[in-house]
Amino acid sequence: MPEILCLIPARAGSKGVPRKNRRDAGGIPLISHTIRAARAATTPSAIVVSTDDSEIVAIARDEGVEAIVRPGAYAADHSPVIDAVRHVLATRAEQGASRADVIVLLQPTSPFREPGDIDAAIALFLASGRTPICSVYQTEDAHPARMYRIVDGHLESLMPELASVRRQDLPPVYHRNGSIYVFGPAEVASGRIISDHMIPYVMPVTSSVNVDTEIDLLLVNAILEERAEAAK
């Protein structure tokens, strides 16, 4: 069986939503939703949180998963996530852990992925001959045919050939939701998690909320409150 590592990158800094990864989301820290989904998935061999935040280290350990402290050089606003991945893999190698054959990157800002999504994305990766997987959702009104640049004070359509087409007649397009990336050692070596040959794992828009702003966090809490009321 392949060694499958779920890696949850959760640095302390966030400009859009301060302390984002440990903000309250339905009565628990936002990151706890991702940790619990990973723990409930059946496929992963190990789960690791990578962070430079001592409070997130404590949350991870309280949730029963390993936390690896990330150096500040890998936790700045401009730091690529691949640096955190490489640091975790190197640290685990020093600790004597098995080499990861599959890396599953789970952003803690996506609280609505299900354990089954994680297992299904991993299965798709293995069945595809280990081609990288990226989770997406189908856009509706936020279609590039409805988008414009402003050039010399005028609107310039990104897709002029489709600018007048009815929404329901537009060709489907998909948006990365940041929820699940599955890749292997080859992508780590190349330094490219996102590439032109990824296979999509399509998720519903209702599972694709990604917390980048305070409004997103309000939406997450509203959805969680509604779910809690419905469960009573």
C-alpha cells in the first residue's frame, strides 16, 4: 500500500482575515474542520499540520494529529506552499518516518470538504497513473464570458465571442476551490503543485467555500449554524 500523507499548511499570518486558521467556525477553530475531515477519511496513512503558530500547534495536538513547526522563512506572505511541503517531508525523513508516495494538500480555509472527497481524490490520483489532482467547482454566473478588463476607460470583454451568449448556453468552466490537491514526489521535485496537466476532482459549489475574507467567514458560520439547527 502506498504511504499517503495529508498535509495541512496553516501559517499564522493572514492579511484578509487576521488569525484566520484559528478563528471560530461553528464553535471550533476553522482548521479543526479540515483536521477532522482528514481523520475521518479512510485512505491517509498520516496527517501533519505545518505551522509557525504555537496556538495552531496546540489545536493540532488536541485534535490528535502531528504538528511540525515551520521556520519563519517558509511562512511569509510570499512563501510558496511547496517550501512548506518540502520542509515537512525533510523533517519526517529525519524523524525516521516512511517516505510519502502520495501527498494530499488540504487547505484549512476550506471547511466543507467531506472525508469522502479526500478518499475519492486519492483514488482518482492512484487510478490515473498518479497524475496530479486538483479540486474544482463549476462556475455559474461568474463565467469569464461575463468578465472585462478596463482599457483606456472602456470595458473590454475577456471572451468577446461569448459576451452576448445566455448564461445557460455558455460552455462549462471550472474554478479551483483550493480544497484538495493530490500529487507525488515528482511534483515536489519539480516545485510545481499546479500545472497544465492536472486532473479535476469536481466538487459542488456548496462544498467549495474558501475563507479569504471576513464575509467568507460570516458565510461559513451562517451555514454551520443552519446545519446545527437542522440537526436538532
